[in-house]
Amino acid sequence: MFKNLNFIKGLELNKGFYQDIVRPLLERRYPNLQYSAALLGYGSDVLRFDTETSMDHNWGPRMQIFVENKEMIPLLDDLFRNELPFQYKNLPVNFTDPAYDGVQRMEYSEKRPVNHLIEIKVSEEYFNSRYGITKMNNFTNDDWLQFTDQKLLEVISGLVFHDGLNKINKLRDELKFYPLDICKLRMAVLWDYIWNKEAFIGRCIALNDFIGIKINSSRIVEYLIKILFYLEYEYIPYSKWFGTAFKTLDIYNQVNDKIRNVLNENNPKNIEKNLCVLYEIVVEEHNKKATLPFLENKTRDFFNRPYKVIFAENIVEALVKSIEDENLRKTDLKQYAHDIILDR
């Protein structure tokens, strides 16, 4: 329906939508209103991964307006419904009603009220209901343990167009990345997963189990990539955007071919050999971080069996031992792994 229009990235579109349309409306009708305006939350546009295909649902002129006083919500909704233009940059400002799955699509209309896609929220209520963030600052390790990568990514991504409440940017700064102890714990979880899988490659080779080799090697690669996200202080997106976001990491060009060598290789011994190369690259990147414990970086035989491993057990032990918070050190890694291992 919108394929013939010139595509514009959603953040650029909505920065203009705020500056050209929404801000003048608010200044004219409520000149003293304290508010913040942003485009955060769900959507490929928030992550800057949107393409022309993204225009088919929950994409278009949209944003969040955050206010202090809940009584302002119906007033602003009424303002937008009755005074927003019907189009912005040839795109409809009107949207369909939510479908059974919550999806809304742009829909041309020249009738009022406009069914806009501007969320008007009290900031604390918005972040609590959508992300389980019960306060706007001073987060403890217990708070951080409850957060998920994807949800944090939705909070810190996107753009803040105006922060009159002086809250949204501060929150985003506080949540920019995990505290060091939490990051160590999450990397320990990932290495713990690898520890429980790394010897399976050699065992599957010995049993001539090609399917097992491919499944286990691809899973290990996934968690090595997740560790690389953390080593660059980046949250891990869910699987839809996992590979796309991986391309933005500084390490990507160095490891891309090595990863393809594992995933595309059909010779079992070469798969193991290429995995060993990846192990050592990841540990090398780890050892560049002065804040992390130094790790031995050498693949070798798994005890008396000729299965090449990095001995991830030792990495897990080093990471956990280096955590300063005593309570965090006692965390059950396998229980905490639920969020990190599953696609959230």
C-alpha cells in the first residue's frame, strides 16, 4: 500500500513529526506544559533496523508523550485527535484500530477524529507497566537481575526529542549497560552453557553424528556471539535482530569468516578446528578488558579424550570469583540462565 512512497527511517520521520507538528500544537494549546517526547519501545524503527517492509504495521508517525499529571492524558489525546493533520510527509497520521494481535496500520483518512499512534503516558507508569522498571534511578543489583536485554534495549534505543521532565534521558543513561558485576554474572552464564556443550563436538565426531555436530556447534557459536555483545557493552537483541545487530559490533569483520567456517563446514574435524579458533578470539577479546579476570587462552584435549575444548569451566570459575557482590557470587547460574539462554 505504501511501497511507492519514498522510504524514510522511522526515527528521522518522527523527529520531524515532533518538530514540525506535535511541538507547535503543544506550544500553542498548552504553552506551560512540562512534558517529554520520544520514540522508544517496540519496533524495528526504534533500533534503526527498519526498512520499507517495516511500513506495513506499527510504523509511521508515532511517538510517546510523557506527562506528570494523568489528567492531561485525555486532554492531549483530544488535541491530537482533532488537530493533527491527516498526513505527514505523504504518510497517513491516522491508524487502524488494533487487530486481535494488537497490530495497527497506517490508513488514509480525512475524517476526524484522527486515530493517532501517539502514546500519552505518565513516565513512571509507562516504564513500570511495560518493562517492570519500578523506579527511575538508583538501581540495585537486585533490580538489575530482573531486567532482560531486549527490554533494556528498547529503553535505551530510539530518540528523545524533548525531555522537559528531565527524567527520560537520566533513566536511559542509568540503564545504558549492566554494572560490571552483573555483566560478569551474565557472561558466566553463557560460558557455563558452553562448558556443558563444548566436549559434545568431539564426542559427536567420534560417533559419526553429523547432525549432533552441526546442532551443538551452532549453539556454541550463538553463545560466543552473545559474549562478544557483552564485551562491547551492548545488550543482546532477540533473534529477529540478533544477526543484524551483530554486524554493528566492532569485532564483526574479524570473526565473520570464522563463524561462517563453522556453520558452513561439512568436515567434522574442520568444524572443531574452526570452533577452537573462535574460542581463542573471544578469550583474546575478553583479556583486553582490564576490568575482567585474565583467562588462559589455549584450547586443548578434554582430559584423556581427544576432544578440543577451551575448558569453559575455568572461565566460569574465574568470572564468578571476580564478582565483588557476595550475594551475586552465590547466584545459581542455571536458574538465572533462563532469561539469557531463551529467546526473549
